[in-house]
Amino acid sequence: MGIQDAIGELSSLLGQRLSRSKSDLELHGASETHFPLTPPDAVAFPKTTEDVAQIVEICARHRCPVIGFGTGTSLEGQSQAPEGGVTVDFQHMNQILEVSQGDMFVRVQPGVTREALNEELRATGLFFPVDPGANASLGGMASTRASGTTAVRYGTMRDNVLGLEVVTAKGEVLRTGTRARKSSSGYDLTGLLVGSEGTLGLITELTLRLHGIPEATSAAVCAFEDVPQAVETVIATIQMGVPMARIELMDVDSVRAVNAYAGSDLVEKPHLLLEFHGSESAVAEQAEIFGDLAQDFGGSGFQWAAKPEDRTALWSMRHNAYHAILASRPGARCLVTDICVPISRLAEAVEACRADLQSSDIEGPILGHVGDGNFHACLLFDEANAEERARVLEASERLVDLALSMGGTATGEHGIGIGKRRYMEREHGAGWAMMGAIKTALDPDNIMNPGKLVPPRN
Amino acid sequence: MGIQDAIGELSSLLGQRLSRSKSDLELHGASETHFPLTPPDAVAFPKTTEDVAQIVEICARHRCPVIGFGTGTSLEGQSQAPEGGVTVDFQHMNQILEVSQGDMFVRVQPGVTREALNEELRATGLFFPVDPGANASLGGMASTRASGTTAVRYGTMRDNVLGLEVVTAKGEVLRTGTRARKSSSGYDLTGLLVGSEGTLGLITELTLRLHGIPEATSAAVCAFEDVPQAVETVIATIQMGVPMARIELMDVDSVRAVNAYAGSDLVEKPHLLLEFHGSESAVAEQAEIFGDLAQDFGGSGFQWAAKPEDRTALWSMRHNAYHAILASRPGARCLVTDICVPISRLAEAVEACRADLQSSDIEGPILGHVGDGNFHACLLFDEANAEERARVLEASERLVDLALSMGGTATGEHGIGIGKRRYMEREHGAGWAMMGAIKTALDPDNIMNPGKLVPPRN
């Protein structure tokens, strides 16, 4: 591959907006989690779709790998460069292009972060609900099919991306979707590209569905004697049709870590953290139904956080749980698992996970998007301890097998990247080869984010 | 192509379950709407996935076209056989395989109809909401990405199919999706296959998301002086976050047709028909908010139908509107348009459509899923009158151009089939070629429903 030839041409095109500095290469080759550094050969900073199209066209001609980069917060190495090449960093493509209040959508460049978007939307009475915790870029969130705490009510990126502009592997600019709320016109290319992790093209623009800021919002916490009690309460609440906006599980280890980190005083039992959205009366009714059910299932200490500052404190505690867990063992790194199971199997899966980690002598506090059946164990390890690192990786693999044995998936929201590619055949069987055939058809020279998601080329 | 060789082998495999009777061929080559008869060479009636795999394997070997068939209620000729071949009729694959109350999903064979499914589910407190009007098969509904009156609340087939079993163009059996409620594991093959109209494979099993039967349901009707008033009311209600379950528009011509057919006495003005789902108090609150807004925008005669029999009568009237419109001109056929526009442009689109039809001297009452921006004009014509038929087709094409000029789509829910293939390049540009590349990769010999949706092969 003519990576150096590509870089020569790119340098003429972009000037200062092509970087080969060590710090840029390392930043773009690093991971938030446990993968070794794999830097690209250069980092490009486009400002326009036309820039991106020219970058890809040049790379395609020289068969040089092209990797998209948002904020680098993905957890399976999606933005690393294991085969070198050129990373396309979208930080300068951060404009909100159009807000349509009547049609409740927004058109943005891929480098806009979800927090910047919601800040900008505040005056409109609308908001973008998908919230993976990190202040990720919207292009990155679409690429990994992110979700998070609000998916139980508002869906994942799959449900909230209405259309895309992408630069294909040939450097062609293509639009998918329309401004209408639904369509049955042909293959769902938007849906195919969301979650494709930059392996089929680079997203240069997104049209996103917005939602009305609810009239009323209330948050609550509730303690349970054990995880099955908490999960049974969630199942019953969902079956009653209560449209909870968030419903999060913290196991007792997470509660301890959070108490220590944030100075909170949650009782040392598993907790559900909840949020209700709706009219004043609907929110009150939802909370009452939940409270009654929680009591039936053995919940205790049901507490409201109706004031905005209390709610903010609650969710900030939840969003900082990852840092709280990391801080519980100074110097440790963390492998975050991400299995998702049918909700009826969730209590069993969490209990099996806890038992496995205990018998493997691994610290792994558990956090879960329990309304989706999705939970994370934060497996702590010392990077210098090869044996412990291996033990953690093996436990992570057993968890994937557990999820698959229950009819679940290896990843609810973090995606495949480098880290979960080896589970793809187990999960999808012949479907993985179908993904490979699509990839080969749309990127015959395998330049788009090679080494990720799809089967290796022969 | 060795169609006759394929049929010889299929006859040995299936015996009586392969039909070449004239009546079967004509039934499977006919359309609900205006397309000429294009019969297949044979009709196969599989009972199992294994049957389907063998049928496709034989057809693949002989390069014989394979067309899926549910109930034949598609509206763009999706189940017709313009290149001959073998139609696979799923009427004997009509088993409900599994109902999971805890996980709120059902696993069905493709020949199960939506009414049969909901009948079976009644005792569980769950239901499948997607309702295109016709009692279509669920396999067919997935293939065309159907939706209908409830999409505004519950989404389309895109949102309600969790996983599929399909037989690929090679005759291989493949499963997509999991039993978990979300996943970010690789390309969304389920989403790619939903709406692919049998051009990438045949659906042999579906896992569908179920919803809780709401505690309370109320329906209502409201008259407006004109269509813009009605649409403004809808936009305001959606922006208030009122989760309406159905919100349907009938223009004054539809109201007249329905009154004449069903003996109803709706005042001769545009109407909205609504349904609210939720708890008793939530439904009352939703209806009150809507009623207030309707009054602000000039609505009148807001009437409740809280009793189940009144609701049934209301929706039966709506579902029979197509027949009422056909009956308004005895002997006529109907071309049903299906454009979908951003909701902010809906009033303008409906008015432009009415003006166009009037100036073209075409009778075309309008019905709309107004919460989605999707509406149908039922263009009546005499099949024996070639001039009128051509006039209707031209009007239909102008409507598509209108939708595209407003950022909408040529089809909100009926799909592409034969009828709308010529608009694909206009709507999707280079995206249509991308669909063709995917099709070629997954069905290199073009045996799966040829002549539909994707670009013609060179």
C-alpha cells in the first residue's frame, strides 16, 4: 500500500491540517481501555465534506487505510489504527447546520458533541436524548450505534438517526434517508451505516430526530435486598406500560465505589436509579406505580429527587461511576464488559457474572441499563500484571459466552471494533460472512477502517 | 435460465405442494391495484424452513427466479412475477412458535397474519401494534417495511422486528438479531432485510416486539374547516409530547365516500380520527390537551368514542375507507399514492395534491397518517379508459416529484416493487447504486424477486 504516497498528496491538499506530530499520532492511536497503542501514519483535520471526499479519494487511489475519529471515547478500539494509514479527525466539522422545530429534527456535522448539541437546543424546547455517558461526538455515536441510560424510553442511535451524508470508499458523497419521519423506499442504508464503525464510509453529516423536553422530570432511587428483586420490579413496571426515561442498576460494589468517590451515603445494597418524563400528573402517576411495585418486590428507601439540582447530582453520580470504580483501586485499568441479554434472564446473568468474578478473584463492580437487559462489569486490573490482565480477558470472554447462551449479544452498545471481532462468528454464524460480503462489495480494497468488525480478507 | 428444469426438481421434492394450475398462477401474478397480470411458472407451498432452503437451492442451481408471497395485499406489485419463475407462498407456514411474556416478544412463521397473531395474544395482555389496514402476513409486512395507522406511536416494521431467520439466495439458512432488546454487534442485517422486498432472501421466521395492551383506550373524531387547521393541530399536539396512538386525516371527499358507504353522518368537512392509549388518567389528560388545541386551531364537534364498540366502528370505518372510495365509482380501479413529507410541509402537500387532481379532472379522495406526514390519494380510473389511466399515472408521478421537492419520499409505507422503481434514482441518487451493489454481492445471479426495487443488471 502506498501510505507514504497518499500522505504526500494529502500534505499538499491540507497543509497544516495534516499532522504527523508524535503527540497527534499517539493520541489517535490510543484507546480509553486496554488496547495497546496503534498509531496512524498521519492525522487529517477536514473542515468540509468536500475535504473528506478528497481525502478518501486520495487514500483510495493509494490503497491507504482511512479511520474516522470523533472524540476517541469508543471502548473497543474503533478509532485505533492497527494497520496504520490516515485518521480523519472531525473536530473542526462541528457545526449545527439546521434546527427544524416543526419537524423536530436537527442536521449536524459529525464532530458536534451531544452536550454541545443539547446546549444549543435548550431554547427550542427540544432535546436529543441519546446519552452514552461520555460527551461523545454524534458521528462517533452513530458509527458505533451508541445508546446509554435513556435508550429504554427514546431508543438507540439506530432509532434516532433519520438520515446521513457519507463519503463512500471511492470518495463519492452520498445521502441516505429523507426529512420525512418514515419511508419504505428501498434498502435502509441509514440503518446499515449506523453501527458500521466507519468500515463502509465516513459520516460527514447527520439528520437526528429530536424530542420535546418533557413538561416534568423526576428522578428517584430505591434500594433492594438483591439484584433479582430489582430486576423483577423493572420487568413488572415495563409490563405495566410505564414509560420510564431511565432505569439504572448499581450493584453493591458499585454503590460502595460511588459512595467513596462522591461522598454519597447510599445504603450498601443494590440500587435502581430512575427518571420519569411526562406531564406533572403523568410523572407523579408513573412514580407511584413504580413505588408500589418496588415495595411489593421488597424495595426500600424509595426517594425522590424532584429538584433539578438533586437530579443533576444523581445522574452525575451515575455518570461518574466508571471513574469512581477506577478510583477504588488506584493505578488500575479497567476492561468494561457490555453484554446484553433478554430482560427475563438479566437477574440470572448478573448473578452468574458476580459469581464468576468472585471465583476468578476479579474486582468487577456492575452497572446496568436494566430496562434494556444491558449491563457492564468494570473489570479492574494492573496493566503491569500480565497474569491478571489475562485473567480479566478470559472472564470477559466467558461473559460473552454467557450472553450468547441466553440468546443475548456480545455488545449492547459499545460495538465490535478490535476487541469483540473474535466473537462475531459465534454470535452471527453465517451472518458474519454476509457482513463481509457487503463490506467487500462497498469497499473492495478494504481501506475503510481495516482490521475491525468484519471478517479478515483472504 | 432453466426455469423448467427447476420446476421438474421442485415437483419431485414437493409433489402436490407445487402447483401449476391456471388459477394458482393467476392469483399469484395479480395485483391489488393497477398492474397487469404477470404470473409465475409455478407456485410452491413450503411447510418448513428446510423446504424453503431446498426450494431456493434448486432455483439457484437453475437460475430460476424466486418470489415470496404472503397474502398478496402489497400495493406496488411486490409479489408479482414479471420474469416468471417460482412463487413461494407462505400460507402453510403460519405457526406462532413462541410467545415470551417476560421479554415481550413473539416468534412467528412468515405466513401468520397480524389479526391471527393478535387474536392469539389476547390472553397475554400483549399485542402487536403495526396495522397497515389489510390483514397482511407478517412476513410480507416486514418485507415491505409496512406501517399504517399506529406508526406515530409504535413505529413501523423497522422498529418492531427484532430478528429474522432468512434463506439467502444460495439457499443457506441464516439468523439475524438476538433476543436482547438492543445490540451494537455489527451491521444491522435485520434492518437491511426489513424493506428489501424479498430481493436479498426469503424470510422464514420473525421475532417481533410486543407491547402491553394499554389500560385504557379512547378514540375521538374532530372536524376542521380545512386541512391546514387539522395539520397545525397535529403538529402542536406532537410538540406537546402527547403520545397519540393513531391520528388520521380524512379529507372532505373521503368523508363523503365513507358516509355514503358506511351510513355514517360525519359533517362534510376534513376530519381527524384519533386514538389515545395509556392509563385512565393519562388518556383523559391526552384527550383534553388535544381537545383544547383543536379548539384553538378552529376544530369543532370533538366527539369521544370511549365504548369499545364505538371505537371498533370508528376504525372499521377508517379501514374500509378504501372500499368506500372504490364504491363511490362503481367499476373503477384505484391507484393509491403513498407520499410522505416532513410534517411541516404536510398541509401544503395535501393542498397541492388536491389542486393538481382537480385541475387534472381526477377523483382522488385523500386519507393520511398525518402524525407521520404520510398520505394516500386514491386515484380512481376506468381500466378500459387508457387516456384516464395515463392521466392518473402522470398525476401520481407529479405527486412523487412534489414529495421529493419537499425533502420527502416516494413511499411512506407501500414500498417500491414494480410501481416505484423508476423513482429510485430521483430519490436516492448514488444510494440506489449502493443498493444495487449490495444486491449483486448477496444475490449474484439475480434470482431473488428480479425486476423489483434495485437497478436493472447490465
